[in-house]
Amino acid sequence: MRKTIRNVQPVTANLGKEGSGELVSSRYAVQVGNVEVVLVSDGVLPLPTSTMSTNVSEAQRNEWFDGRFLQRDMFDWALNIALVRSGDRLILVDSGVGDGFEYFTRAGQSVRRLESAGIDLAAITDIVITHMHMDHVGGLNVDGVKARLRPDVRIHVSAAELEFWKNPDFSKTVMPEAVPPALCKAAAKFAKLYSENIRQFDQTVEVATGVTARVTGGHTPGHCVVDVASNGEKLTFVGDAIFEVNFDNPDWQNGFEHDPEKARNVRVALLDEAAETGALLAAAHVAFPSIGHVARSGKGFRFVPVLWDY
């Protein structure tokens, strides 16, 4: 006789509730020599797939997305930030998109996820901003966040980046119509809100022992990457210099690049560097946790994600 079972909750209803209250992990840690690096997911940004490949045909783009069982029209961009501990310095790299953007309801999770990891915002000594797009400074613009940071927190932004956003040029970008005004608003708010904390640098700055920010330009004129090097090991957080499609197609341009040609050259140089050295690479918009190695593959490259260490 068949037994009737009532009021049974789905198994997934009870998974992931302890601690973060999430079904899957939103942070992943690696050790780079003596330096600790934690990648944290801010969520995902649903954007048109066309923004991933503005200089190729729709058929070429569809082939790439079809091959990954992804939709042809919209794509969930991963959005990752990083937390780095070197000695007595705790460094936040970017801050996520924050709130206030009704079309990005599945992102803006960074502050909550840092808290769930036991990170007190007041413990952060330094912040590196790879560039001033809203999905990188927006988390700092959220009401109440500045008050929770230490008053002397140092925010490292390249001088070229700050100068660019005084009068930004969107002539070479291909963005959804609502995005440029939102980018300008977020950048202006960040620059004003944190004017006393911002530390400008030209080409490179040592943020802490083994942690350096260096300007690459391309994506934005002052875009920078963050290098972590210790005991012969290295990881580079490349910000928006490399996107998911670019390992296979390094020449594909992105609609959010303010100088697509230079961005392409920067991207190839970083991919060449990673392939040559074997260093780890992480990125803002590569599927979480975005940490892996770069291998050469024909005329392009191949991303080799790290095996999760449980």
C-alpha cells in the first residue's frame, strides 16, 4: 500500500541556511605565499549578450553562447570583489554595485556577505578601486557604509581615473541607454563622499607588503589591476580588463570599454603574462570564484579554474 507523506519540505529548503542563509557559497579563499586572498560574490548583473562582443557578428556571438548552454539575448555577468590580508593591513578591492539600481536586483550583496564572513567594515585599512564604474564603487555609496568604515581608511584610486570622471567620454562605448547617466552619478557621488580618504597614484602604488596596484588603462583611462605576490607565488586581480568571452576570443571588444583598442592590447598583455608566469588570475566579471590559471590554446587562451579546496 502506498504511504502518503504530507507537509514535507523540499530538501533544498534546508540547505545553506546555517550561517549565511544562502544555498551556495559566496566566498572563496586562497593563500598566496603569506598573503590571504578571499574572492566575494556581489551577485550577478543581467546584461545584453551584445555588450560582450560589439565588434563581431551576431552569428559568432551566438555560437559562443550556444556552446556554453547560455541564452543568446541576456547574460548574467558575475560581479566579484576581493579581500586581501597582508600583515596588519586588510584591503578591500572594489565594493560591488550597491543599491539604487532597480535593474540590478540580484547584485549589491558585498556588505552583507562580508558581514556573514565575520568581516567588520571598521577593520578594513585600505580600499583599492580598479576603476570608478558603478559596479565597483557603488557599494561604498550605500547609505551608512562610510560611517562604518574607519575614519582614516585609505582609498587608492589612480589619478587618471579621477580626472577622467570629471568629464567622461562615452563616444566609443556601446552601453544600454540608462547606463552612462548612472555611471556618472555613481562616480561623482563616490569622489565627493570620499574626497578626504582618496589617495591618488600615478602608475603603481604599494598598498601593503606584497600588494600592489598598477595602472593599465584601456577599459577606463585609469583602470588598474592588483598584484599579490609573496614567497614566489602570485595572483593578479584584473578587474574589468578580462571578461568571460575573452579567453577564447581576446579580440572581442566590450561595450563598456571607453578605449576598445587599448583595452584589447591590455587584455592580451595580461593573458600573455599569466600564461607565461603560471600565476593565478581572478577577475570582476568571470564566473565566481573566478580564480584560475591561463593556458595558451591555438590563437587564443584557455581559462583553467582552480579545483575547489574543501
